[in-house]
Amino acid sequence: MDAGSVDHGSASADARTVRGGCKPAFASLRPRVSRTRPASPLLRCRLALLTVALVSPLHQAGERSFGAHMFEHEVIMLAAAPLLILAEPLAIMLWGLPVRYRHVFGAWSRAAPVRRSWRFLVEPVTATLLQAAVLWVWHAPALFDLALAHEGWHAAQHLSFLVSALLFWTAMLSRRTNPALAALCLVVTSIVSGALGALMAFATSPWYEGYERLGLAPFGMTPAEDQQLAGLLMWVPGGLVHAGAALLVVRQVLRSAHV
């Protein structure tokens, strides 16, 4: 919706409705970034990354190459998810709803069970454990082969990766999160995801029948080598993102201590 074409009185009333309804339940979505930073470029970047991951040739390549599939997952969880949190798109999305649905959503978000559930899910330790569980469970051979064989399960896999990453980065970027705890959770996540990637990187035979059955040599590699590349992508770049974020949090704490 073009903000310039909206009646000022109606816009003010709607804005108050959205703020009043959503602030209690989604206060932790406000990251430790400047409120004056424009969100729209971040949102556009996030949408572009999700497009690259889900509807570009990368997605089709992921059906034939585990390395491409892993890169797709890394884009979703390490780039698109944190950028979405930083972009704070909730209010923009709510503006696209009819007024009556905004009121319904506001009332729903004020409900005590919803607020308690939200606070629990974006608690740093909970969000960290949830993301780690989703990551390891979906990479179990039985479930991963199920996702490769059925489009519905594949969509569920990607959705769970995105949702768990959104909860994790919400917790890490929230002003309510103790910086030391955020740094610890980021380091733990780096170790947990890196361990899974290392197991794949050092494996000498393919884990997943779906890729092994193809009998292909993506990019000139055997299925085992393709899996090792996927493991390296999870282990090294994935670990560096979380470790780098932890260092930034520690740097912020040290700078604050010297002010």
C-alpha cells in the first residue's frame, strides 16, 4: 500500500491499533539496532535472498546436488532469517490486512497464553535448543530422504528451518537478551552446527539414499564428495557466521563497559 495515498486520520488510527495490539507480544522483536535505520532495504534484501533460495535455479540444483541443497539451507538460516528480524516487517505485513483483521490480530496477540508462549519460544536458551534440534533431526537420513522424495515434506523442512532460525535470531537480537548469554548461545550454535557439518565432511560414503540413487556426479564430484562439500559449507561458513556474531556482541559489551 502506498503510504502517501492513505488518509492521515485513518492511518493514525490504524497505526495505534497495530502498535497497541502487537507491542505486548512482539516487543522482543525490536533488535539492538538504531530505530532510525530504514527497514525497507533490509526487507527487500531478505525477500531477494529467499527468492534465490526457494524459487531460483539454486532450488532445482539442490534436487540433484547435496552441496547446492546445503547452500540453500545456509542462505535461509544465516542470511534471510536475521535480515528479516532486522527489517522488522510485522507492521508492514499487518498494513496489508483489512482493518477488522488487524483488530482481531491485536486482540489475539494480547491474549495471555499467546504472550507466554511467545516469550518462551524467544527465550535465548529455548530458541538455541529448538534450532539445534530442528537442524539435527531433519538431517537424520530417514527424514532427509523423506523430504527429498515428497514435495510436501520438503516444504515442511524448509519452513521449520526458517521458523526456528527466525526464533533464534529474534532471541539473539532482542534488547531483552543479556549480551553475554547471546554470545554464549551463538558460540554453542556454532559448535553444534559445526559438529554436524564435520561429520558430513569426514564421511566416506553418502548418508542419503535420495542422492546416492541418482548416481550422478554433480559438478564433476561423486555423491560422497558432494556430501563432503555440503558438510564443509555447514561447518566453515555456518560456524563463522555464528562465531562472528558472537564476537560482535562481545565487542559491544566491551565498548559499553568503557563508556
